[in-house]
Amino acid sequence: DADVTQTPRNRITKTGKRIMLECSQTKGHDRMYWYRQDPGLGLRLIYYSFDVKDINKGEISDGYSVSRQAQAKFSLSLESAIPNQTALYFCATSDLGSGEGNEQFFGPGTRLTVL
Amino acid sequence: AQTVTQSQPEMSVQEAETVTLSCTYDTSESDYYLFWYKQPPSRQMILVIRQEAYKQQNATENRFSVNFQKAAKSFSLKISDSQLGDAAMYFCAYRSGGMEGAQKLVFGQGTRLTINP
């Protein structure tokens, strides 16, 4: 089974709808991240969390909110979706406490289309 | 703030040949890490190679190697003996160093690599 999972994998929604993207991990990592990928712009950080009680804004947090329900779960919400939020969304994890501390592990991505 | 620039939106190479993807970055920090990620059509982000800024020796991973020029803030990826499976989008990424750093990755715009049979 994949270490970092995202649901849904693909989603089409309409302008104004509320939508939640979910991320779960079995790696036991403390740190989780949400990125957005747009053509020609690479990946940009939306929010990140060091642990359940810690949430931080990234480069492009406007229009988004997050919830860290547990160490293993980190959800991204669009309260009122708009077409320019159409993008590929990635969740990632990392952990300072292990030898993998330098690497972020990515989920498979969620393709979101807002009509 | 740190920035990463990939000036080649697209590159192509003949199968079995060598190709180099360019990346430059801007930072005032001395402790940091650099990465190359591969994104095939499956969308999965796959770490190809990493370089610690304090290491002078260029990192290598099988057919993949980097040319890390710290003073020039350049970090290019060389793929030798290109294979059809190397076709993908490649992203260069920067991460601040230090154990207490946020470990946020700053990505370049990406280079789409095509392998011609």
C-alpha cells in the first residue's frame, strides 16, 4: 500500500462549491504539506503543519484552509471554489527524526477542475 | 525569499544520448539542499537525486549526476544513456538547511524532457 494517499484522485466541481481534499500517511511523519501545481509555475506551497497543533501558511494560502485531524491526516479545503483554483494538488510528508529527514514524500496528487 | 529558475521549458534527446537540464537558484543562505524530482505521466513525484550544499562532491545516482556550482548558484542534472522511461517533467527544488527549518521546498517551473527513439 502507498505510504501517502490522497482522495479523491480526480474531482470536477462547480464555482462556489465547498470541496475538501484529504491526505493520509502511514509513514509516521510529523510534518505534512499541501502544494499546488500549475503549468509553467511548478509546485507552490499552500499550507504546512509541523504537528497536530501547528498550522502555517505557505506562499499561496488565500482561498484555502486546512485541518490537521491527526498526525496521519491533513485535509485541504476550498470554501468556495473558483475556476483559477483548477490545478493538480499534492500532499507531502517529511520527518526530521529519521534518516529520511531531508526528503519529502509525495502523494499521487489530486486533479481538481472548477467549472 | 529563495527562488529557483529552470530556463528550459522543454528539452529533447535521442535515446542513448546524454542530456543536461539547467537550474539556477537564488539564496543568501549557506546551508541548504537541492533536489531534482521526476514527474512521469502518472503524476507521481519521484526523487531523482539530492545534493547537500556543504558537500563539494557532485551527487550521482546511476545514470543521473549533477553539476553543483555553489558560487554560481547553479545545479544542473545530467542524464546519461537516456532511456524512453526517462521521459517526464523534471523539477529542480531548494530546501533551507538546519534541523529546525520548515523543510519547505521551493520548486522551479519544470522542464519537460522528451526522449526520441
